[in-house]
Amino acid sequence: MVTRLVRLPVSIPVAALVLLVLEWGRELPSVLSVLTAVVLGATVLVGVSHAETVAHRVGEPLGSLVLAVAVTVIEVGLILSIMASGKGSSSLARDTVFAAVMITCNGIVGITLVIAALRSRVVSFNAEGSGSALAAVTTLAVLSLVLPTFTTSTPGPTFSSTQLVFSAVTAVSVWLLFVLVQTGRNRDWFLHDDAPDDVIVLPHDVEDDGPGDVLHPIESDDDPDHRPSARETWSSVVLLVLSLVAVVGLAKVLSPTIEKVVVDLGFPITVVGVVIALLVLLPETVTAIRSARRGQVQTSFNLAYGSAMASIGLTIPAIALASVWFAGPVELGLRSVETVLLALTVGVSILTVSPGRAGLLQGGLHLAVFAGFLVLAAYP
């Protein structure tokens, strides 16, 4: 029903970008902060509708990959821009990436399972695909976020230059390998039961809607068999990119207000990274929830694990390159509490995905871990 609520799929991203340009670099009063938050939420809904149009055209799992990569690329840009401005701490990349892992692997997976289980008690998905994705996320998280705490070449939770290069090359290599497997050799592992396995984009396959027609995102809840035309798809690709830029940009504009509220409430400054990560991952969260409502749990899992993987696999190489211009070391190693939460997440996730079936209990366990992460982030 979200798509039906979005009546202005073109003007909202444009208006959000105009607002972003007008507000960039300025301190926002309270009323304008509220307006920005409202526009941000509307832009998220529009971005989701366009992402679903693209995903419906190209099919799974490539559709989920499109959204995960798009959000992560702009998330990396947000991290680098904050660090380059001198306002971000040396642990900003670690805090943001770890928050993204917790949000995707526990928050999105948990709410997906709860919604789907309330619909059909026990939900099924492909254990091969979900297990492979979880293994890749675990490997990347340990090599990039856990090992820096235990290395001895440099003081603190940091990598030496050689270690950072190794971590960056390994991260992007594992991510690329997974993408090749997900979209090629073992593509069937990442499809839900009723997904077509032959949906591809043909550049010449254009349906002429006529000069007077207006393009709208598909209403997949009501017409799941309709494939958007190439014209609709390319329009949605452009509008999706504009929406994602606006979402991340407005999140950055709101970050000083969020930081002030966090400090006034007495929370540690790392909570700012968690809040921004929640905002940036809103499009994927909404899309995953809508897929769960349709019983497409595998699609939701593709989004969750794919986003976690892309967050690590793209952020670490970017940080490694940008560290040449940053003053001081970049802290990547997790603290003890965060390492325990990561280990608990991996353990619970293995027990969830291994059978290929899950229910309300598994969803509740993931949400419990996610709630623990939020509480410990605010009260370490």
C-alpha cells in the first residue's frame, strides 16, 4: 500500500534535493528540522517504490543487490564526508559499519521473520543461499572488525598499513566473489520459491506508453505479475539514485541536530552513528518488510545480508584509500561488548538459517539481540 500513498514520485526527490541544497552547511532551527525529517521520510517511501520497480524488472537476486549497493555506496560517501570535515571521530567508520551489521542481521532479519511467521506460522527460505551470505558476512566482519583489536603491530584497535591493505583487498574480493556467485553460478540459491529464474533486462525491450502517459512505480501488492517496461525501469533507476542521495544528504544535514539531542540526553557520541545508520538503511528496511508481507522471506534475507556484506566490503577499501589523507590512525577494532554481540549474532543466525525454516521464536531472538545492541550503544 506504500506505493499508493506516493502520488508524486518525481517531485518529492527533486524537492528533497532542493531542500538539501538550501540547508547544506547551515544550522537548522527546530521547525525546519521537523520539516526536514518529514521530507526525509517521504523520500524514503518514494525511493522504496522505485527500488521495487527496478527489482521487479531485473528479478531476484539482482534486484536486492541493486538497492543494497546503491545505499552502501552513498553511506560510504557520508562516512568519508563527515571524517573529511574533521567532525567525525577516528572510530566513525567502525561504529557505522558495526551498526549496519547489527541493524541488518538482527533488526531486518528479526522483523522479517516476525511478520512472515505471523502470516504463515513457519516460513521457508533457501538455506544454501542464506547460509552462504551469512558465512561471507561473518568472514568480512572478523577479518575487518575483530582482528584489529588483537593485532600487535600497532597500538590500539588499529591495523598497520600492510594489514589495512590486506583487509581492504580481502573485503572487496570476498564481496565481488559473492556477487558473482549470487548473480551467476548459484543464482537459484537466492530465489524465493515462486520467483521466476529467467527475468533479465533487455535494452531494446521498450514498451511505448505514449507521449501523454505518466510513469508510476508498479503496485506489486496488487499486480505482482506485471513487469515494468524498460522506460519505467530506467526512470526509476534515475529517481532511485536521486532519492538515495537526498536521503543520505538530509541525514547528514540532520546529524548536528541529532548529535545535540544525543548529547543533551547524556548518551555517548557513538549513538549518532547508530541513528544515522538507521536513517540510511530505512529504504532497505521498508522493502524487506514489504517482501515479508508477501511471504518472500528470501528476498528480505538477500537485502539484509547483502547490505551487511556491502557495508563492510565497500567501506573498508574506501577507508583504506582515504586514510592517506586522514590525520591519525583509523580505529577499526571492536570493543569487548561489541565483539560479544557480534559473536551472539553469528551464533543465533547460524541456528536460524541452517534448517531453511524458521518461525516466530527465531525472529524474536534476533530482535532481542538487536534491542540489546541499542541499549548497550546508549548505556555502554
